[in-house]
Amino acid sequence: MKTIKHRLFAIIAVVAIAASAALAGPTQNRSRQQIIKQVQHELRTLPYYGVFDNLSYKVEGSTVTLYGQVVQPTTRSDAGRRVARIQGVLEVVNNIEVLPLSSFDDAVRQRTYRMVFSRAGLYRYAMGADPSVHIVVNHGHVTLEGVVDSRMDSQLAYNAALGVPGVFSVTNHLRVAGQENVAN
């Protein structure tokens, strides 16, 4: 009789452990999804984040690594501070690069903005608080980042940036929505 009770107890214990492990998986995954959603929200609502900044991140467990380039040092520090306050984030690795202050680069940014977003149909990518196309300028080298609707829009933006006076090179990292990276 005692043997049957011990076996029954062992089976119940195994089932309970298996059930708790099965429930822990989706909870952790859901928690990761919540962290990702919150990180996206925090980065998109930074007060000085704009078309000339580019931010990305990676979530690994309770660690969030921030990447990208920003014009203002406060944007870098604000991003790190905001992400660190998210529930479930225990560590933030802030690899955001602050672009050098340069009146030359500022002029290139403005000219590139005007040239790219004055092209037919491309103005819509600059609209809103979080534009879908970002223009990163570092020492006269332009990188286009973000998402566009078509390969044609990517090519139009790239060609427009190539025609900007003072631009030394253009790297096109624009992705077509729903497809792999588009590169030139």
C-alpha cells in the first residue's frame, strides 16, 4: 500500500513539474514580447528622436542592447535611461553612437532631406513622429535607414541622395516592407 502511495505521489510530482515548466515557457516568451513592445514605444517617443537619428535594439533575456546613431548626446542618454526603467530589463548595453558635431554634416543633412523627400511620393516617409526613412550623415557619408513600400521607392531615395552636393558616398539600407534588405 505504501508503495502505491509513493508511486502515485511521484507521478503527481512529475506531472506538476512538467505543467509548471510548460507554463513557464509561454510566460517568458510573452514577457519578452512585452519588453520588445515597451522598448519600441520608449525609443519612438524620445523627445529629440527624429529623421536624422537611427535607433535599433536587441533583447536577450533581461538584457537590452541599443544600437544606432544619433545627432544629440541627450538622445543617447535618454534612450538608455528610459529602457533601463522598463519592468523586466535588468541590464542595458548602450552602443548608440553620437555623431560628431559638424556644420558641414548639418548642411548635408538638410540638403539630403530636401532632395529625398521632395521626390514624387517619398514625402510620406518623412511624416509623423517616427518617420519610416532615416538619414544618417557622418563626415559627409550618407546612410539611408528604414522601411519603404517598394523597391522603386528605395531606388528613388538612393538616387536622390546621390545627387546631393557635398555627399561623399551613399549607403542604402532601406528595406522593402515584407521583404529582405535592399542594398546598393
